[in-house]
Amino acid sequence: MSDLPQTVDIHEEGPREGFQIEPGPIPSADKIALIEALAGTGLRHIQVASFVSPRLVPGWADAEAVVGGFRPREGVRYTALWFNESGLNRAMAFRDRLHLTGSIALSASDAFSVKNLNRGHAENLEAMRRQTALHLKAGLPVTRIGVMAAFGCNYQGDITPAQVVRTVADGLAIAAEQGVTITDVSLADTMGWATPARIERGVGAVRERWPDLRIGLHLHDTRGLAVANAHAGLRLGVRRFDSTVGGLGGCPFAGQKGAAGNICTEELVLLCEEMGVGTGVDLDALIEVGRMAERIVGHQLPSELLRAGSLDAFRKRAA
């Protein structure tokens, strides 16, 4: 079944996701330059930093300097990530320039929850109850559930659609307790276990149970299937995708050193545009930003488009 969307909402996470895993240190000025360059490509959502423990994620010890240093561009939503009250308080100091919303972050794998958050599923449910209450007290809307390890886990193995459905149901129960309405669910292939068939089964199971929820995908390219998985998602009508320019990043707690990071934003944009799905992004400009990202991190990034260029560039030459 094909139900292609007319447009997609691309959430660029390269700065946050990428700089958390680079051995670095990456100068704050370079992080700021990348954020500002990304905002000039037509992207409308950029996740710019993580307000997390500098001891656990030293790549974001300078979160305040970066968030306070870039020049916001009109029409672009800048977001950040946090996992606890301390991180939320740090983010709230930049409420004038960040688009702050709450979410309920869960893992379909109990083992990954322990590795990533240092708490099992039951303990994390209690933490999300407290965090949801904190978000509401701070005046932040809570409309989204994120499910990590939704398609498989390096520590726990295969994750079934039924496990994902149970995890989403747990998140919805927390929302109901707090009197909030969830509109969006993000399914994350945190460790690159997804295949097109797994995407179809996972998205299908959640959609069958909750047909009114908007489903987004957070894809990693660990095994080279991210674009194929995005294609499967598009054919199912998925309209929101997380991605990173050049393929920056990766999960530092996945237990797979050297694995490729997220789906490359420019490869996702190329896929969408060749399928007739609008992105609003200038692909050639984005490719140049990807090359800039390579210079900043000082090594080659996974994106093939940084070397091959866009199809439109060659179409113009041929014409």
C-alpha cells in the first residue's frame, strides 16, 4: 500500500546528535557556525544542543555557550534535549530562543533503558511521570511520546511490534494521568536494527491501535538501510523524519563503536524529492553544509552525496 505524503517535516539533529559523540573537543564557534549554516538551507527545525551531564557527554559541556551564541533565523524552530530537572532548568534559561516542548521518552528495550538512562523500564516510567509534571508546571506542552530501540536492541535482541505497542500504551497512560493529549509518536531505530519489513510491521501495529496518532521515524544507518527504511515509511504516509547532516552522530550508549549515525539529511531530501515529496530544502546548499561539517569534525562523514553531489546539479550540466 502506498500513501505518499505531499510534504515532509524534517527535524535536523546533526548539531546535537553529532557533537555528542565526536571525540572532539569541537570549538563552540564551529558548532554555532554549523547551526547558522543549516538554518540557511530551508530546514525549519534544528536540534541544537543537549543539556546533559558534562561528565557523561563531554561534547555538550558548552551547551549554554552554543545556544546563547547562534543568531536565530526567522521561521526556524530551534530545540534542545534534556533528560532530567537539571537539564530542563538549563534549557529554560533560553526560552526566548528555543522552542521548548515536553515529551515522554521511553524505550521498548529494558536493557537499553538501563544502558542509556541508568534506569529500567518501571523506574523510567516513574521518572517520566515526574518529568511530565515538571514540564506542565513549567508551562511546556507535552504532546509526544518517543520510543527508543523500537525495532531491535544490541543488548536485548529483536523487539516485536507488540513490545512497541505496550511501550506506547505505557506512555499514553502517563499522559492520561497528567491530563494531556498525545498527538505524535516517534519510533526510533536507535541501534540500526530496522528493515523495511520491520518498519511496515512497527508503524502498522501502532497505527492499527491508534489511527489518529501521527507517527514519525528516527532512523540510524548502522547497516546501510536507513534510506530504504525511509522509503518504506514514506510509502506508509509517514511525514516526520529525524536526520543529521552528513550522517553526523550515533548513540554513545549503543555498544557499537564506529557504527554509522543517523540517516543523512541530504540523502533523505534527495529520496523525498525524487519521489515527488516536498521538503522545502535547497539540496545543493545542504550538501555544502555537510562538507562544512566534515571539515569541522576533521574526518569523512558517511553521506555519499558529499562526494557525488545532487542529481539536479548534473541535470543542469547535461542541459
